[in-house]
Amino acid sequence: MIPNWLLQRSLLTPERIALSFEEEQWTFKEANDKAHILAKKLTANGVKPRSRVAIYAPSHPDIIWMMYACMHLQCEMVLLNLRLTDKELAYQIDDAAVDFILVEDLLVGKLPVNKVPSLTFNEIYTSHEEGFILANEWDDDQTMTIMYTSGTTGYPKGVRQTVGNHVSSATSSVYNMGLVEDDCWLCTMPLFHISGFSMLAKSLLHGVEIKLYPKFSVKEIVNELLAGTVTRMSVVSVTLERIISELEARNAKVSPKFLTMLAGGGPVPIDYLKRAEQLGLNVSQTYGMTETSSQTATLSSTDALRKLGSAGKALFFNQIRIDGAEKAFDQGEILIRGPHVTPGYIGRFSDKSSQENGWLHSGDIGYLDDEGYLYVVDRRSDLIISGGENIYPAEIENVLVSHDAVREAGVCGVENEKWGQVPNAFVVLKERVNVDELLAFCRGHLANYKVPHQIYIVSELPRNGSNKLLRRKLKELLNKE
């Protein structure tokens, strides 16, 4: 059994700041009180303990209060991505077989036609209250959240994340990074994503403040980093690069109070890490996924330069091995084991086991060096096989973004009669450059078979709700050419 996070935190540090948003702040006691009242209002509207409830709302304090209310009712929360198409949204609502949909008022019109009762936030706020039995403890194996994978190969899977999964993830994280007085996470990640929700878990379990932004605004973010008002932040490669570029444009270094920039969502280009180091920006590359409730491995700050490009070692409760590897540096699929790993899926994939012989198969290719540090090479599904040679898109992307004129790069494989597949690249530029120059640059840094056959200049790359590059969408851009 695990203490009710909200009750325990409001008992331990009632007056400590839990959440900041724009000019407002709320203590942990105030957060718990709001959650308790809203749980009574949800009860009055028919939501019962252990109900499965979908939540469809942007990053705002309102969605946090609704999540916390659902925690008090021990509901299973299905967190819906705001970037879903109508078809994708309908699939997830149907697949999850939810009992209710809690929806921000302005988004009601985006919900697909279905028979599931929906409650707008305003309806909930203005509702009467009805009592319920408040649990002081939770079962560690009860499902708290359900998040859908990005569905890179076929239908998205609804991933169960238990109370114990989240506790294990947050505990391993704090063992690695530590806590300081006035710790404060700057949150620009969507709260429907594991990288965003995991910050809420850390806030309640560690007693730290969340400074919430509704969306990523590079100028405002950099202002926070310079002012020393926040200590930690989670990013992906594209948002990290924007922060670095803004700092470079201002010729500024971050405040010494800022401790950790946690970078996930795929391998970070080495060039970004080197530029960040020049700015005093401590970037810790991390590796995790929806099925592991966030982090599995993270590079400690003391190793950031010595092991440039590594995702670090497995966190305390976790284990990593490389499938088929016989020695250090052998590449293979990354396998994961630990109490943070999902017990399984729901809906269409409820019969699919999340593990084989106790290990989660990640679908990512990587290797462990001779000291046990993990290096993530690429997604197995993104691997390009050209003339029998393996080509990893991330390697080509790393080369392209190291060119002074390139801001972002994405690479995918396309069918080729002679070679089977060949790599094609898409780039977003910082300044004007012609394609021939970029191809020549690649030839100077890559084996000939890895050099893109075509490079396309585009205004933006396709990304998901957490700004992670969607290479499968690059192929759709090719079809439009």
C-alpha cells in the first residue's frame, strides 16, 4: 500500500508552493482542498471510485485539479493528446471504453460523436457536491493513468501505468538527481504526455513546485533560466536547440541556480550538447518511454562531458540489457526490466503481453559501452537497410544539424530499385544554403552509402504533441513532392 499522494503531501508540507501559473500560486494544502471538492462534484455527476475517465484539456491549472480529483477517486485516467485527429480521438475513446469524458469547455466541439457522457469543466465547477469515501492509501498495482503510444507502426496501444510504476519512476529519478531547497520544475511539456505527467508525480512525491507554462515560449523560458527562478526542466531536441539559439543570440549564460536540463524523446545531436556546455547549460540526456512511466536511464551531470551522447546508466531500480549482445559496444534491441515497467495494455491490445521472459522489448537499437553506459542509436522501425548495410537516420541527422545553416533535420528511408532503400533528408534552415553544399558537407562526414540521395528544404518537420520527430510523416511529405 502507498499513501494517498495528495493527503500525505498536504500533511507533510501544507504551505509549500505546489503550482505556479502566470501570476497565481497554490500551496499543497490548497491543491488538496481543490481536489477534494472537485472529487465530490464528480461524484455528484455519477463518477464512481475506480471509474475510467478520459481527460481532454490543454496544459492549465484546471486539468491538474481535475487529475488530482480523479486521484482522490482512484479513477483510471485516460489522457488524450490534443493533437489527435478526429479519427484518432474516436479510436482511443472507443478502445479505452471510458465511463466519462472530462473536457475543457472550448474543446467540446472537437469531441467525436459518441455515446460516452461528457462533463465540461464548467459543468463540474458549478455542480453540487456529494460525499464519497476518501482512501488514505492506494494499492501500488492499481492503474492510475492510461496513455496511448504514438502508433508508429499500426494502431496506438493504450499503456497502463500504475501507482507503483509512477512511484518507482519518481523515486529512481530523485536518487539520480537529488533534491535542493526551493527545487522548481519548469513544465512546458504537455500534461497528457508521460514527460509532463511525471512532473506532477514528482511534485507530489518530492514536495517540489511546478511552474506551468501552457505552451513552449522560448523567450519566456530563457528569461526564467537567466533569472534563476527554476531549477530543472524537461526538453526534447528541438526545444533544446531553440533554447540554445536564444541564449546564443543574447550572448547569455543560465543562472547557476538552474541545475538540470533533462533531454529525452530520442538521441540529442552531439552538436547541441557541445553548444549547451558553452552556455553553462547542464544537459542530462535521458532514456524512457510511455511503457516505463518516463525515465529508465539518465546520464548524471558529472558524466555529461565524459560520456557525451550517452543516455547514462539504468536508474536504481531498473535493469537494461542489449538483446543478443555478447560484449560491450555490440548493438541490439534495448531490453528493460524494473518496477517502473507497465503491467500491460488495454482494449485492442489487452491480450498482448508487455514483456517477454520478464523483459520489455523497447523497439529501440542501442549498445552498452565497457562501463555500462547506454547509447541509444535509433528506433528499430526507422532503420534503413541499403544494399545490405544498416543506416541509422539519427547519425545522418547529427551530421546535418552540425552544419551552421541547419536548425533541424529529419531522415527517412525511401524505396530504391537498386539498393532496396536509400536515405532522404529534410532540413529546416537557420540561414540560406543550397542543397549541393549540404550534400558536400555530408560526403565529408559520412560513408558514401549514408549520404542522402535527396535533401529537401522545408519550413517545419512533423512532430507529435511532445515535439518528438515523426519520421513516418516524412514519407508523407515525399509523396507530396
